[in-house]
Amino acid sequence: MIFPPSFRDGSLALRSRRVIVRVDFNVPMAGEEVLDATRLREAAPTIDTLCGAGARVVLLSHRGRPRGKADPGLSLRQVAGALSAILGRPVAFAADCVGPTARNAAAALDDGGVLLCENLRFHAGEEANDPAFAAGLAALGEVYVNDAFGTAHRAHASTAAICGLVKQAFSGLLLDRELRQLGRLLDDPPRPFVLVVGGAKIRGKIGALRRLLPLVDRVLVGGGMSNTFLAARGAELGSSLVETESFDLAREIEAETAAGGAGLLLPADVVVTDSLGAAPSERGIRTLPVEDGVPAGWLAVDIGPETRAAFEAAVAGAATLFWNGPMGVFETPPFDAGSLAVAQAVAACDGFTAIGGGETVAAVRRENLSGRIDHVSTGGGASLALLAGEELPAVEALLARRREET
């Protein structure tokens, strides 16, 4: 795998230079409170390093999907305060990311100063990868650093077009770490390699599945994905989420797994309910063997205890492991039990472990297990795109600049 140049490589002079840093501060908020500051903390090492070198740091990010129009509910203004508390230094805020407001705020920075600009997606030119909008962003500094892995699979103005409009372009510490750690899964990974996949649908993960199948020894499938595999085998799933249009795809994956010599492990038992919408005290909940079928009107919402034990045993023996996707309806306890059990098993695994995807990461963090996982990816979609062998436009833009300069 070819990596883009990091701003830490060589002897890049940064003192008194304005450095534009694309970060991913798409954080959940309740009113003016940041509910989860993980993405701010993940960006802090790059920001701290740049500030320590005397750079004048201009931060660019999106938040939510305002569809090219200003939306006060998706402003980054309150994020500046939360970031300041994490960095232990003031963070100025500009009420726009282009034009005089942003340029004047950037020009006012002192060495080691930090400025956060307003939501990029308040302008339609961001998602359109518009060169004119990118030029407005590039006017804010001389050096560009991309540290937003979560958006690396998007060709947007702040991740792609801008690279050709600045004097120098580099990857940040977070982006570099993501590429190198996830790259370990593709570059002759130690065996046995165990792949754990869940979530609602097969189609969103098919590219990564097919790329990894020749490398893995066992594939563990849970969540709504497993319903489709089981139904394709003829199991009765009642009212469970099933992708009937993906039956042929599920059968193809089974065949490819077997042809490659890997084992496919599907649930042997499932937790079912007659109502997800009812109050917890009003729900019927059972655990059933898959061979008995799910009754009409009931839904499979988690893997059962027998399956949890089988998954835990498979995970325990892994030398390399990647997990993406919950084992059930994780957002509705007690149907998070399977995901939490897998999280504990992954944390106890002695091999190299990596996870990606919002609910997967949430399960690990809920159990305070992040420190026991070798790599917790900040980009679910980006990690799957990378593992599927797809080009990441943000990374390709950085590599293109390097080719131009050599």
C-alpha cells in the first residue's frame, strides 16, 4: 500500500505558516452540548503538534447534512468551546469558512493559534467538489493537512479539489495511522484471520467481504445480515429484517467462503421479540434455535447465548481480527447483549484487533474497552471502502500532489 506524505516526514518548516487542517468534527450534540467528543480528541494530536511547531492552524469540518444551506442547528460554533477544553488553549471561531470573514479570522491568528471555521456543508460547493469553492478554502493558508479519515471516501472540495490549490499537501497523524493500521489487514495478515460482520444489510459490506475472503480463515455473521443468510438457506425468519433481493448474493458469499477454505459461522440461536416499539415491560422476548424458526409476527433481534459462546471461542483464537457491524438491534437493550459479548471477546483477544462502524465502536466504548483494541477506526464507511480496494478520493488527491512534486 502506498501512503501519502505525512506532515511529520522530513523537516517541514511550520512556524508562522497558516496550515489548513481538514478534520472530522461531525459530532452529536444536544443543544449546545457535545455529547461525544471522541472525534475532537482524535484530532488533538495533529493540532497539538502543529501548534507546538508554531503553525497557525485553520480547522475545516462539516457537521450533519444541511444540503448547502446555513442551518443554525448544525453550526460548529459550540464545538469550538469543547475543542478548546480538550486542547487547553483558546480556539477562535469564524462564522464562515470562505470569504472575508474566514480570511480575516485566519489572518489574525498568532503562532500556535487555532481557528475553527463554520460548517463546510453550508455551501453547496463542498459536496460538489467545486474548484471555485475549493479555491476559497485554499486562500485560508499555505499548507494543507487532511486528518479526516471519516470523509476520505468522499470527493469533496475540502478533501479533494483543495489539494491542487495549496503550496503543499500532507496527511495528518490520524489519517496516517488509519491507513497504516487498516493496511495491516490486507498485507499478509497473521493467521488465523477472523472476520466478524453484522449490521442490517449485506450490500453495504459486499466489497470488503469479497476482498477479505481470500485472506480470512473464519467469517462470523450476525445482525440483520445473518437473517438474510439463514433465510437463503430456507430458515423461517417470521417478520425479521431480511433482504430477499440478496439471497443469491448470500449464497455466492457462502460458496466463495467455502471455496477459499474458510469457515462461515451463522447464528444457531436467536433472541426474538413480538414488538420493538412497545415498552420494555410489554414486549414478548424469547430465545429460539434457528432450526425451530421464528414465529410469524416475531422478529430476530440478537444472537442467542449458544451463538455468543461460539463467536467468543472463534474470536479467542484469532491472530488477526476485524469487526464491523452489531450483532443485533444494539440501540434497544436488552438486544445489545450479543454485541457487548463480542466486544468483550475482541478486547480479550491476543491477536491484532481492529474495529470500524459507529455501533461497533459504540459497543466497545460502552464497555470501556477501547484501550484494549489495537485499532478503533474513526470511519465506518471509509474503512469498508479501503478494505474493499476502492480508491479513497482524499488519499488519491494527496498522492497526486506527491507525484507532481517528484
